[in-house]
Amino acid sequence: MSAVSKSWIDDLPRDRLIAEFSVWSADLVRLADELARVDPYVDILHIDVADGHFAPAILFFPDLVAGIRKVSARPIHVHLMVADSILLSQIDQFADAGADLISIHVENESIALEALDRLEQLGVAAGMVIKVDTLVKVIEPYLSRLSFVTLLGTAIGVKGQGLNENAGIRLAEAKALISSVGAHRRIVLAADGGIREHTVPFLRRSGAETVVLGSLAFNAPSLEERMTWLRAL
């Protein structure tokens, strides 16, 4: 597949919600077919990576990213939910596999600066994710080095939960922090977790530029109608 443009983050839509699709919710047995089916609607492919320690799930692996890179020209966003001790090696492996954006957790604080240095050296865009029970303000020292900030609206690495009651307040706080920094690069504000038909309009109003779409997209009765609705928010 053709390489993703170096300016892909700046080129993301600004007049509608960015469509970020979580591969975790695809039919993994038919993944290539699934990616082809959703491709006309996707702005970013989102791949969760968890080590069973930092987050309770175990998913996904670099070979999957390398395989997706062969069949999709969409930007790949890898969300690392892994322990500090393996974070740098995971960055190396997923960058080598073809990730365009790698988000680490602000809770990886002991290794965060070194991880951001590594991403810069590798030429991979950097993002940070904030757990639902972590204060939003702790991300402020890192903002000038980031391209994405993702706020979790549910407990980490567990599907099917309801949206935390403070999700809107936290998004508004993050949006204000991003604006106050005046970063030299675009920083996209994302919401992940608790993404349902009744929560997406609220998250959009609260400042989210993208929501990580799982079953809301992959299981939609009509994906075309679902995306028409989403893009009108």
C-alpha cells in the first residue's frame, strides 16, 4: 500500500468528527474483508495493545499491524497499554511494523520522556492517553510534544462499560489545556470508551475531535447511514 502522507495529522478533517475505527471490534476472522468494507469511511485505524498487566486484556501484536499495513493505506494509531519495563521495546516493534502514531499512557511516567524521545527519533507521531481516574492536568508538561491526546471514558482495557459521569468535564479541561499551550503542531483531542449512539453527541459538544468507534461502526445496520449521522454532529 502507498505510504501515509507525512502531513496526515494536519490533513485530518477539522469540520467534522474524525472517524477513528477500533480494529478490536472488527470480525477478526475476516479482518481483511472488514477493513475493505469500512475503508471508504475511515480516517484512522485504531489498534489497542495490552500486556495483561497494565491493562487486564491481552492484545494485539506487531505482526497484526504489519499485516494491516499491507492491505490498508489508512493511518494506524497504536494505543500502548503496557508496563514501563517493556514500553520502549514495544515502541520499537510497533514502529517497525508500520504504526503512524503511537500513544503511550501518561501513567507511564517513569519512562514517558524517554519514550517520547524514542518516538521522535523513529519519526513516529506521539500521543498520550489518560486513564479515567487520573487528573487531566498531569499531561500539561508533555503537550508540546504530542499530536494526540486521548481521554478514556471507562476503565482501561475492558469492553462494554458505561461512560464515566465526568467524561465531558474532563474533555473540556483537556481542550482548554491544549488551547493554552499554543503548541506548534496540531493536537487532536480524542475520546475512547463508552462510545454509544447517545454519548457521541455529548462527547462532541464537550470538545472531542474524534471518538474511537468500535461496535457503533462495525456492527451498524447501515454503516453509510451511521457515518452520515456521525459526520453531521
